[in-house]
Amino acid sequence: MADIQQRPFLRHLRGTPTTYVRHLRGGRTAHEGVGVSFWFRPLSAVLSEVPVDDRELPMLFHARTADFQDVGVQATVTYRIGDPALAAGRIDFAIDPGTGAWRGAPLDQVASMLTETAQQHALTRLARMALREAITDGPAAVRADVTEGLRGDPRLTDTGLVVVGVRVVAIRPETEVERALQTPAREEIQQEADRATYERRALAVERERAIAENEMQNQIELAGREQALVAQRGQNERRRAEEAAAAAWIEAEARAERERLTTTTQAEARRALGAAEADAQAAHLAVYRDADPAVLLALAARALAEHLPEIGQLNLSPDVITTALARLGGERR
């Protein structure tokens, strides 16, 4: 919007770099251009302000495909007014000399004209396409047809409008139809997910089986080693028992041999001692055989006295002595 300053009987307009301003006075052009500034009289001035910058026009409309399915089209048209003098002559861009605001709504008129033209070309294109084709290939085809149609439209060219670009954001069917179209893809994705789950489970089962087989193989190997260890231990025990028995047998034989040798030695010693005692007794008896009986009596008395208990006093009567002497004399005779 132009900046207008008020003075007594005069006004001053200061434009912007993106607006074209034309000042008519008496039906003739007094000032025109982009970014101009000038003084004017409000009672005799006719002012027009045309924007020359790029503008975005969003669109949202419905169309019908060749298979009679309703779709929503979301697009954006970028345009600018290439010939502002021509546009000012075809569309009312007049502004109030006091406030600088548009008296009407020229941009709404431009937007309506662009929207209707774009919708016409989009509807024509989508009417020849099936729903699936419209969803997949529709945006590019609609964008090309709308761009070509807008740039070649004589009404827009005569108005001074230039289409910079067209963007088709989305072509979407109704919610139920879109959900139905998404179902096969969802089912396929779910099948892929289920297949991946089954494969993962199968792989887990295979790994568990491999682990179980490995554990079983380890247990078998450990059992074999344990069996070998038990057999080796039994063999060692048997060898130890055999060696202990052999050692005990050898010890018993050695002990028996020692006892035999001891018994033999003792028998030999006793035999030799008996022989010596017999010889001594024989010699002793031989001595006694040739000895005097009185001497033998004396020796016997001594021997008897040695074995008698201790006698404190011995009283010999004459009868006892006479009897003893008589006996001794009788033996001697």
C-alpha cells in the first residue's frame, strides 16, 4: 500500500520498489512507474497501484476421475503482473487518494481468474485418468497441463499476468477409498513383517537347536571322558590293590621266613643247650659216682640246707646224734 502524506490542498505519494503507481490527471497520465514519488491534488487525481512482485495463490478443489471417483487436488500457482499498465487498464487497481488503500479487491479478481482457469485444465486432465493413475502419475501430468494452459490462456495474457510456476502438492481420494487403496500395501507390508518374524523365529529355533546339539555333544564328550576317567581310576585302584597285595604277600613271606629262621635258631639253641646240659649232668653224675658217700651226704645236706627255711636254733639230742652216726656207719659198710 502506498504511503500518502496529507498537506493543505495537496497530497504526497511515495511508492515502494514492488508496486507500480499510475497518476491520471484530466484523463492523461501525469506520473507512472515503479517506486515513484510525487505531489498531487486529491480532487483531480486518479491513482492506481499495481503490485509487480511474485505472489503465491494456493488452490484446493475437487475433481472426478475417469472411473467416477472423487479426488481432492491441492496446488499452488506462482504468478506476477508482468505488464502493470495493461493490468491497470483491465482490472480496477484504483486507490483512495486519502488513505492509499484499494477501493475494490483487484487481487481477489486475479485469484478467481487464475483459480478457475487452473481448475478447468486440471479437471480436464483428471477426467481422462483412472483413480490409481491419477494418484501415481496425476501430479506431474496435472502440473504440466495447468502450466501450459495458464501460460497459453489469452485472457491472462491480455490482462498482463505471467505464470511463474505451478506446484501440485497432492491428489488424494476420499478417506474410505484411500484406506481401501492402502489395504493391499498394508497387507503386503504386514506379510513381509510376518515373514521376517517367522524367519527370525526359524533362525532362533535353528540356533537353539544348534546350541542344544552342541551342549549334547559336549555332554557326550564329557561322559566319555568321565567314563575313561572312571576306568583309569579303577585300573589305578586295581593296580594299587595288586601292588598292596603283592607287598603284603612279600611281607608275610618275609615275616614267615623270619619266624621260621627264629624258630630254627631257637630249636638249634635249645638242642645245643640240652646237649650241653646233658653233658654237664653226665659229667656231674660221673663225679658223684666216684665220690665218697660221706662227701655225697655232706653235699646233700648242704643242698638241703640251702632249700630249708631259716633256722634260728638247732638242738641235737644224744639220741639223734647216735642214730645218725649209726646210719652213717651202716651205709659206709
